[in-house]
Amino acid sequence: MTPPAELGQPPVAPAEILLELQGVSKHFGGLVALAEVSLQLKRGEIFGLIGPNGAGKTTLFNVITGLYHLDGGRFIFNGKTYAHCKPHVLAAAGIARTFQNIRLFANMTALENVMVGRHLRTGAGIWGALTRNRVTRAEERSIVAKARELLAYVGISSPHQTLAKHLPYGEQRRLEIARALATEPLLLALDEPAAGMNATETAALKNLIQTIRTDGVSVLLIEHDVKLVMDLCDRLAVLDYGRKIAEGAPATVRVDPAVIAAYLGGPVSGEGEA
């Protein structure tokens, strides 16, 4: 598979750590959703974030993608510190995400959904859209070509003019990934991408995530499929009641007594989901 050319282009001065959270906290009234969470994600890494429902995993995603403002601490991405930024600023910085519940433009085609993501990296403004000059038309052709390339990259076999709502469930999940990749991210944050998938679809998803990493995009993964997480991730962090209770290689985390008590409920056999 030939990767899209722009995916994961290295920054001018690469460092080993792509994302670092330092004491990140988030409160909703009296509820502590995140309590001084610190972790580091390395470039070229697949990093898993696991824990029981309500542990704060999606809240953490929402903080690093700008949907929530953090109440304490900070996070550093690609060498720059962020605290209170809007989603489009963080997307432009190189953080893309998918959602636990699919959020596609249901009445737009698969191709159009990916084109929406691609516009983040284009230069035509209002004047170009109004005049449709030569440069704007060339850029629009480039957007369409890149969107088609990304649909093939994630393995969507349905016609590109199929409305998103009419795609099979597994292809809807992959379409979200294609739209995220259209922004040329350095970090792809996937929120339960295997939710609702059968075994065949999950295996295809695993291969796709590995390919994305090989092609230069780091991955932050929330997932309840324990077998998938243990097989796929280089390192894991475990949250419980908004606090990080463990971090390390899957083989280490899976036998951590605190993790077993809070989440796994016993030794992991490598089969099924938690």
C-alpha cells in the first residue's frame, strides 16, 4: 500500500516526545474528571489509554483536542505548550481525532466527508471561492485526488459517491479515520474505533492502525477490546476515577494489581473484550 505523501511529515526539529501531559486536571463542578494526569507519548508510537467507563479517557481526548479547556496543568505537543486552544488550532498543529460515536456528515458522500478534512491544509480563501481562478480550481482538483487516495488507503471499497449514512458500519469507522488523516496529523487520536466491529473488521482495523504508524503518524488509542490493545500498543496508561494508576508496556500493565482490581477483573486470557 502506497501511503499518502503528506502523512506524518516530520517537523523541522524532531524530538523523541511528541505529546507530554503535565499534571492535567479537569473538573465539572464538584466532579473530578481528570486529576493531575501526566504521561508522555513518543513519536512513532501507538499508545493505549484504557480504564473503566467514566475513568476520564474521553475527557482527556477532549482536552488535548480543544473541546474542553483544562483546569490545571498543561500539555506540550510537538515542542509547543497548549492550555486553552480551540479545536481548529490544535488540528492545524497536527492533532486529529475520531469519536466514540460516529460523527460523519451523514448526507454527504464518502468523498465529500474526506474533502472537508482536507480543506484545513488548503489556501484558497473567500476571494478564490468567489472567482474560482486557476489556482483555486487546481487546488480543488488536488483536494479531490487526495480524498480519493485516502479512501483507498483506509480500505473503503464502496463507491465514493455513496452517502456516508449508507456505508457499512465498518466503512463508516474507517471513513472517520480517512477524514482525520486528511488534515495531515502528527498524532491521530482514536476513541474506541473498534466499538461495534466484528472480528474481521477489527483485524482489518488493527492492520490499518499499524500501517498508519509505519507511515509516520503516532497514534493515541482508547479501546475496550483488551486483546486488540495488548496486541497493538507499544505502551499503555490506565485511568481510574480520573487518575493514572499505571503506565508501561502491555505485558507489565496487564499484571499490575491495581489495574486488575480496577479494570481487568482478573488475569487477561487474550480473548474477548472487557
